[in-house]
Amino acid sequence: MGAVTFSRMSRTAFAPVGNLGIWQGLRGLILLVATIAVGPAAAAEPEFVETPFEGVISELTLKDDSLLLKSYNGVGYRVFSADDTEILLEGEPAKLADLKPPLHANIWYKPTTRAYKHAVKIVAQKEKLPYLHPALQAKTPPFPADLAALPVHRSQRGDMAAMIDRHVDQRLKAAQIPSSPLADDSEFLRRVYLDITGRTPSLEQTKAFLASTDPAKRAQLIDQLLASPHFGDHFANLWRDLALYEETHRFQTKYIEPYRQWLADEYNANRGWNRMAWSQITAAGIVTEQPEGFYMLTSMQMGQTDASKIAASTSRMFLGVDIQCAQCHDHFYIDQWKHQDFWRLAAFFSHVRDEGNVGTAGQASSVAVIFEGDGVPQGKSNDRVPYYTPPQGARIEIPDPTDPAIYLETVEASYLDGPQPELEPSGPYRPVLARWMVDPQNPFFGKAAVNRLWAHFFARGLVNPVDDMHALNEPSHPEILQQLTAEFLASGTDVKHLIRCLCNSQTYQRTSRPLPENASDETLCSHMAVKVLTPDMLADSREIIIGGRLGGRDAKRYEELFINDELATQLGYGIPHYLRLMVLHADERQVPATLDDLFLKVLSRLPTDEDRKLMGDEDLNDIYHALLNSAEFIHNH
């Protein structure tokens, strides 16, 4: 019988032949993937060749008499017995399923129906696993010193804003489309508050801004909002929702919230988008201590790494490139993306097979060994199956023996539209990819960030959709994208500086009310687009307007509606329901004493003559409820 072994990884990856199975999310379910080495006959007794641990650890828990290291590193769980004895599961294939768990073990591994013919020996002596000690101390690697030392230059915000206006006006003139006038102070105030902080201004803030006669008050307000902690909270919510958008399963709040808070702190500290991206791609260590690792967890299927999914998500979110179509074939209409491009990118995240282990038909083993455990660890009643950041290395994957392994192709880890990197066989590889991604010479990274921020403020990217940048999808204003990207990279990827450049432009400050001549314009920025508030923006604005938070059963209903919302940036079924909850809980004591204050508080503007005529002698409390349910309230104009 061939030896059960865990092999060291290489920098090559196989195009996939099949899937060894996906966790179903059952409580306590444990997956242990082992492979059968191909080669000459080995000793009769199975043995493990241990692999250095490179994954991000989600939890370290002491339960009963066993220490459980909960992580996924291409091998599976390690179970440490409290008395340092070994946990053994071995026997004849026919009898393996009848084995009972050792008395000192609280996790029991049993064979699946797909793999049951080979005995497995699990060594759990702590002193025999010294390589795990560095894993427990692992930290996200530091940002490359040479990139950190690059000089930083920021142009005057007014110069960049003028550049934006100049190119926008040139396109409008060429198309013979007039531009709408600038927004009044009320419209600008509410818009910039919602766009930068994700919440409406308070009644006092609204009155103070409208009363000010300072000609620089708009620029000053932009600076004030960027200095607010609510800026980081809002942009953290947006990126969190983007990271979770494609997930079919829900992550526990205990994993999401530390990641969201890490994002908020990074945004508020203005650390630089290149550093934030670096940390998320290269994350290592225990997730509760290194929350940036949560990004990688969103590309897991209940603990099982999917390199293709990580590659597709990373290219879209950080590079603005959608190459998923190339996963199975060359892109149908974009010659730029080939089938090999996708899998070369995926190889940076893949658990891959050592090229030297490819064997002949006579050497191939008959079965892959997969064990699932159905023991339930003791713990709190609301404990969940943890999620794991994938390792930075690779794994060997052998197809099911009934479907013999077919060697398709070995692909080298490679950048998109760039040279092949120099990789050490021992890895890790994610820092190599991240180094290329955040380099100022990268043709995608800065452009993707600028385009995504432009889409946030203008409701449409310069390249639209924002995650499908390629040669055939030309930007609406290529000069703006080029110059803003150069400015963004020169500034050290300063997100706040880029926002200042955008929001100080007259293009951003135009009214959303179209003229008859430009009503059909959607791409040339002749007037501001209207955007739907996200659930988070509604919730935060509610706190400003009504005061306090929902409690009891309604708070739970709110959480279910919005934490589980699949697309947080669209008006879905949850928003009208939440608006009803807002109205039901609106404290009548919070209703302003005058109609003017009521409109200023809810809509950040004074009522028009038409509003006053429409309201007539209606009770202010009824008007208050009506405004909270209005289309004007749930949109950003």
C-alpha cells in the first residue's frame, strides 16, 4: 500500500479535473484530505510527512481534554491530546468504519463513502509538531520597503477638480448637450454627507451650513467629513458588502465585525489603498488577531479553498478585471484574456501539485483518502463552524479513484498582462502577487481603484461596469481616468486626496435635476445621478433623525433583513419594511415644532411652496411619518 503523505507544494497548478467535495456546513463536521503518493511501493504502515503550516488560523480553543487548532492549510485539522498521547485511527479497510474513538479524543474521524480502503494514522503529539509554533505567531508581512520609500506628491485639489470639469465640459460641448446648474446648498449638503459619511446631517449641522456665507464652506465641509470617524465606517461597510456580495453562505458577525472595524480604522487613518490591499491579500495568523484575513475567508466554501474563486474575486475587486469567463475557455470576445491567464493567476492561491509527483498509470494509486469527522466539540450553544483563510501555498489533489487522474496541464503562476514572476518552490506566493498588484507600474490596480471611487460618487464608473475593464470597454472620459490614476498613484494611493479632487469639482456639485436637453444623458455627467441609499445608510440616517436604535424583536428583524441582504446597494424588499419600522418607532417627541425644521431634519432642505400647499393643515407627526416613507428620503440626489 502506498504511503499516505502530505507533500510540499510547488509553484505550479493543475487546471481542475474535478472536485473532491464541498463541506455541507454541518456543526462539527471536519474534513481531512490526504493523498496517496505515486511512486514505488512504500512501507506497510502509513505515515505522515508533515508540511509547514502557512494558513491563517481562525480559532485556538481548549475544549475538554483536547486542544483544537481550527484552520485549513491543505491538510486539515490537528487534534492535540491533553496528555500528549497519540490519536490513532488505523486498521483493515473492512474494519475501519467499525473503529471506536479513543477515550481521550473528543473528535472522531470516520470514512466517507468515497474513500474507505486505506488506514490512516493521525499523530497528535504536540512535541512532534514544532512547525505549528510559527503559525501561532504568524503576522501579515510588512508592506514592501521599496514601495513605502517612494516619494509622494499631491497636486492642489482645485487643479485636479478643474481638470475634471474641463474634460467633462469638452465632451458635453462636442455632444451639444448643456449641463445642469450647480446644486443649491441643501442638495449639496445632503449629497456629500451621504456620499462621504453614509448618513444625513443633523438638524443643527444643516442649519449651520445653510446659514454660513463663507465662499469656501463646501471645500471646508468636505475636509470636515473626511476627518469624521463616520467616513471610515461608511467606506468599510461598502467594501465589506462588496467582499460578501457573491457569497452563498453567511459569515458570523463575530468574523465580519472585526474585519469591518479594521477597514474603518484603515480608511480613517488614510493608510493608503495599496497598503490596505497588500494586507488583505497577504494576511496570515489568527483571524481574530489579524482581521484583514477575513477577505480571504470570503473565497472559501465552508473551509475548502477554491483557488479559482479567489482569483476571480481578487481580479475583479482589486484590478477591475473580470476574467472568470476564461476559467473554462479563452474569453469569447476579449482576446486579451486567455484560458491560461486565469489559471496562472489562480496558481498564486492554489494548493498545487509538485510536478515531480506526476506518475505513470502503473504507479497511480487506486483511491484518494478523505475522512470526515462527525464529532461535536463541547462549547457554547451558539458556536458555529469556523471559517478559514486559505494558506499561501498549495495542495496535492488526486481525483477519485473511480475517475482516474488525467494530467491536463501544469501552469506557472503568472501575472495578468505581465512577465512571469520569480518564485521560490517553498513559497509563500501571495506576497509575490500582492507586490505586483500594488506596484505603481501595475496597469490595473490604480485605475481600478479610481474607477470604483468615481462610480461611488457619480453612480457610474468612467469604465462601466467597474469590474470589467478591458480594451473593448473604453472609458467615457479616458483623459480623466488617466490623469486621476496618475495623481492617485503619485499620492501614495491616498483615498482621501482623491475624494477631495472629485467632490470639489463642479461636475460633482451639479444638481440632479435634469434639463429637457440632457435628461437622457447617462454617461457624460451633464447632471448628477440619483442613487438609492444602502441599508446601512438608512440605518445610520435613522439614528440621526429619530434618535436611538431599534430594540428587542424589531432589532432582530432589522438584523435579519439587512445583514442577510444579498445586494446591499439596491433597493430590495428589506428597505420598505425597515422604513415601516422607522415610522412605527419614530418618537413623537422628536418631531420638530415647525414645518421648516421638520423638512430640514428629514430632507435637509426647507419645504417649497408646493410642499406647504400640499401639507396644508396636516398634523406635523403625520407629515413626519410621510417624509420618512418618501422616495426623496431613500434616495441621494
